[in-house]
Amino acid sequence: MSGIFTKLAPPPRWRVPVIIISGMLCGLLFYLLHISRAASYLSDDPSTCMNCHIMAPQFATWMHSSHRENANCNDCHVPHQNAAIKYWFKAKDGMRHATVFTLRNEPQVIMIRKEGQEVVQENCIRCHAKLLTDDKVLNYTASTHHARMERPCWECHREVPHGRVNSLSSVPYARVPVQGSPIPGWMKLTRKP
């Protein structure tokens, strides 16, 4: 182990500057993790989606839907096969979102991607399978299987659970929770009267 460290160690005159620069880079990394609220993405709290202001219409319309009582964002938009798949999907999708928002490349109209559509469809069926296959309620037969299980649910249920969200300005007066500032108190400017 010491042989590897010796090969990677900078020359003696560079050690102090390397330690200082490494410390600065680590501090910057931890600050970026803090300011981006990275730890919040490990939870299933729907307000996490509000870390990005662009998701306000989706949050507001979900908040006023019947799904709010029984399902959060991750119940519909994240796979549920196992924890590894769930967090891999969240990490991959989150990095894509973070990149788009950081580069200010977000579209005016947010559209779910193909991979996300497949996950949402699986989760609709996961939660509503009993209702979809109940022959007493919906007259389920082999001939109606395609219409009930293979077509995307949103072909008929277009406004579930997000209502009509066409653009960033589609719900301008929606009340959504105001997120606290990620800037630590000691960094805020204070004005003296």
C-alpha cells in the first residue's frame, strides 16, 4: 500500500499546495452537494421535486389530484422491482435533470421520455391491476385485454394526476410550497438599519 502512495504522492515542494487545492476542491464538492440538496433526492418526499422551480406546475396539479392521498411522485415515476433499480433510475434521471437545468436547457413544455413512460405504465398497472382485471366491474374478457393492459393508460386518462399542464405558464397562480434558501445563514448579507 505504501508503494502506491509513494508513486502518487507529489514531490515534497508540491505537497502543501496539493493539500490546499485538494481541501478547496473537497470543500467545493460538499458545498455543491449541500446547495443542490442532494440528500433530499434519496427520499420519497414529493416536495423534493420542487427543488427545481420548473416542476411547480407538475407539483401543483398533483397536489390537487386524488393521487395525492395515496401516491407520491416516486410511486408513479420510479421503478419498483428492487431498491438497486429504483436508486439507479433516480440517479440517472436526476443527473439528466440537473444537467438540463444547470445548462438552462429546459424546454418550455416538459414531456416524459420513452423510458419514463414505460415506468409510469408499469406503475399504473401495478397499483390498478385488480381494477383492470375485475370482470364484474369492467367486463374484462380476453378480447378487452389489449385495451386494458397494453395501451398506455394516459390515452384515456390524459389529465391524471397532473391535470392540464401544457407549459411552465399553464398554472401561473398555483400555490406551491416555497423552498427554503440553500445558502447558509452565515453567508447571507445582512443590512443594518
